[in-house]
Amino acid sequence: MKKLLIIIVILTFYIFGCNEDEFVDTKITAKEKLNEVIIKAQSDFAADAQLSAIYGREVSTTGEIDLTNTSSISAFVYVMQSDQLQINEFYVPVFGAGPVKSPVNFNTMLSFVRDTTAGNILGTVFNRLATVSVDPNAAYDDSPQAISKALNAGGSAFMNQNTGSKIDMFLVPGRSIDTTLAVSNTADWIINFYSSGNSLVLWIRGDNVTTISGN
């Protein structure tokens, strides 16, 4: 009986210790690492650091990115803002470690937006993000829910018609897009489906989905 107990203990350590990485989910959603990023930014960027935007590059149709995927440049980039400094800093989560500062900036993000209309809107938005942040109490979808709404609103049809399509997404303060929102501080998703020659850009505000541009 004692030998059997020892064998069980050894097997337990082997399964949950030596092969621990096999049980770690390396896929994350946009909001999953947000608290870690905020804590990191308040530590090494600014004590008053707040979320200003999230950029999702080559997000899957389930609204996730894989932190261990080296075959693509998929990532969530978190834009942090300081009222005191009036500047932004950029962070990305890293597998097996905490978030780190990222070389990606607004110019990099805009260079990936092939749709002219969407690029112009986001360019205007980015110019405001040094002074605008997302209210910590604002209710907004995580990336899987946002992608699901976008797929239902035309994204699935676009991807079916355009082989090799990819998805980028941007969470921005609602009042950075619509300056009439002086009181309500919402957070909205702009989702860009694109292929080598076509794109579809959707603006998701709550349950309302508006087509910004599509061809």
C-alpha cells in the first residue's frame, strides 16, 4: 500500500510539474491581462497610468491571440495614458513573464490600417489619447464578444469571400471618436477585417454595429 502511494505521488508531480507547460493556456483575450498591464504601467511609467486604448493585431475569430505563436505578429498592445505627463506608453504581455514596454506606437498601428477612412478616423483618435482614457468603471465587451458581434454583422461573409483575411481591432474611448460624448465615457471597438485587396471596418458601440467602410 505504501509503495502504491509513493507511485501515485511521483506520477502526480510528473503530470503537474514536469509537464506543466502542456496545461497552460497560452491564448489570451484583450481584457485578460489588463490588470497586470495597469499595475506594471503604474510602477514603471506613471503612478496615475490608465488604459487609453487596446490594439489587437491579427486576432483570431474567437477574439484571442496566442502568446507563444511565433509564426505571426499577432499581439495585444495596451496604450497607457498619464494625465500628469500628458503622454502615452505602450505595453505587451509576454508569455512566462510580466508585461513589457513595446516599441509599437501609434505610427506603427496606423501603418497596418490599409483602409483610408478607418486610418483617418483612428489618426484623429490617436491624437487625443494623451489626454483621454477609458473610465475604469466603463462597461465594454471583451474581444471575443466584440469579434462575435462583428462576425455576425458582416465579418463572416467578408472572410468567406476573401481568402486569407485577417482581423485587427482597436478599443478606444468613445469620446475620442465622438466629441459630443462630453459626459458619458464609454469604450468602443473598431474592428478591421482585411485581405490583400479588400477591407471591412465596423464600429461597435454596445450592441450597435455601424459600418465605417467596406469594399
